Amino acid sequence: MELLNEIAHISGKSGLYRVLKPTRTGVIVETLDAAKQKSVVGGQTRISVLKDISLYLDDHQDSTLPLGDLFLALHAKFNGVLPLDPKKANDAELFGQLELVVPNYNQDRVYASDIKKILSWYVILFNNLPELFPAPEKKVKVEKEEKAEKTEKAEKKEAKPKKAAAKK
């Protein structure tokens, strides 16, 4: 999730942006959508890099879960397909989805608007930067098991004719 150092949310603007390089008066950013529009954001605008954002946990030690780890947990649970639309879901549904992934989040410090942003950002990242997320392990395991079964069957077929030839 090193790429999260380059991805940011700009206060007052929707979506996510890739920070390209600094200028004298601000930074040059590029949208993460298909348009890839570049613009300059001034120094007074609040820019939050995703690597620096985390989710409050409720373990009485004021610990947090980095956003990158939360995105990986969301990916492990939903694999890019959320069961609800974050923008249309009600607060109870949003809290329910987060609880499926992070059951120990701090309910007093995490708001529905935070969850909407997190889920929306996850969808944007999954659709525009799929290299951030690992390939599903289940498919890899199934393919390895199928290859192992095929080799076992091939070895059994080869072993049978040798036995038959030995009996003659």
C-alpha cells in the first residue's frame, strides 16, 4: 500500500486525486477517474494523504487502524463489490457494513459520513488502481489443487501400464 502516499482527498472536492508534484504555490494533482484531469491546488486548501488517515478502534488504548489495512480488510471481505451503495445507504446499513469488517471500531468517534467516504474511496481505488489490492487467494489455491489432482491422475495412469507389463 505504498501507493497511498501519492493518493489524497482534497477538502471541498469529491473523489480522490494523485499528487504529482509540488509547485511554488501548491501542488499539481490528477483525478483518479478515466478523465485524468490535472489541476493545481493552492497552499491554503486542505489535502489529506490517505496514508495518514486511520480509523479509531475501541480497545481503550486510543489505537487506530491505518486506512491501507482497512482497505485490505474490505477487499478480503467484499472483493471490490460492496453489497450497498455508500451514497444511498442509511446510517444503520453503513455501520453494519463496517462492523462486518472491523467489529471493534470506536462507535463514539466514527461517524456515518466517515464510513461513506471510506467505502466510496475503496470503490474508487478498486476500480482505478486495482494493483493496490492482491489477487484473490481462493482462485490461486483452487488452481494449485486442480494441477495437483491432474498430476496425481497422470502418475496413476503411468503406473498402471507398468504393472500390467510386469505381470506378463
